Amino acid sequence: AHRSSSHSSKPAPPYTKDPPFLYRTFVPDASPTAIAVRLPKNLSYCWDAATCYLRYAWEGEFLDNTEIWAGHFQAYSKIMGTVFFRNKTRFPLYVDKPGNIPTVKFKGYRLIDGYPEFHYTINGIEVYELIKENKEGSGLVRTFSIPESSRIIWFAFTADDGVNYASSVGKLIDGKLELPPGRNIQFTITMTKKKL
């Protein structure tokens, strides 16, 4: 990567393709294995491979990598926008009952039309998660696919994380959604920015 010693108030854009695309870099409030993803409609998010969940999402510009390119020690990419969602659960998916923090393992990702679909396990149960922008550009649509589970899985959220929730498979009650055991479990969670 080209490094420049000049300090411009407007960072040079490093991104040469149209979204979606991803960037492996150091970002605030995430592990060193975080993945920053740029979506269409001026939306972006941070998915953490160490913890296997969506950390936060923002609208506006993507990232400013000036400090990293300049070679600063312990530098981070800067979020160039306004964070509208920040996960406040200990983990969004629980096994057997709400509050059971699972053991997670990141298995990688594959690109589907440029969108990364993350693959991980929770207590040995395989999960695939694909995150896209909604049609209006007002939030995210998260599609979870679980090939097989003999145990109840719960999706959990908090009311103060910046978004309103809707589910494709039932009502979200008291900050959680119950998914019965089965095969080829798939559900979609739509997260829409709350209006200020």
C-alpha cells in the first residue's frame, strides 16, 4: 500500500470498486480480526470474527485509513459516518435458553454476489449469516441459516441498541425470538434505524 506523509483533511479514497466489498483492518471497539463491510446505500458494518457477531453498523462514508497508511503504531481505521446500531447483548444467539452464552468458532466466509456470508458454530451448531442493506437504505437485513439443530436456539437483542426489529418467522417478544429444533432453519431479522 502506498504511504503518504501528507496530512490532508480529506482522506484519499482507497476503494476502487462499487459496494458491497469488505476490508480487513483494525477498527475501534472490535478485535484485531474484525471485518469491515461496505454495503450499497451508504451503509457499512463491523462483523467480528473473534466473537462471531455483528458489532455495529453506520451510515455515511466508509473508513479513513490515513493513520494506518502512515505507519502509526497501534493505529485504527476511523469510522467515517454515524453509528446507528451497536450490539449490546452478550451474544445475539443462545442455545437452549436465553442468556446461555455459547462457545463460538469462526469457520470463514464466502462471497455471494459480493456480500460475505459468515460461517461459524455456536456450541457446535453450524450457522451461516448474510447481511445486506434493506431496500430503503434505512437499515440491515440479516439472514441466518442453520442446517440442523436438535436444540432450541434464541435470537436476542436489546431495545436501546439503535434499531427497530422485525422477524420473518414470528414475533420478537421481550427482546428475544425462539426458534424450535429442526433442519434447514432459516430466518431473517430486519433492523431499521430508529428515527431521532
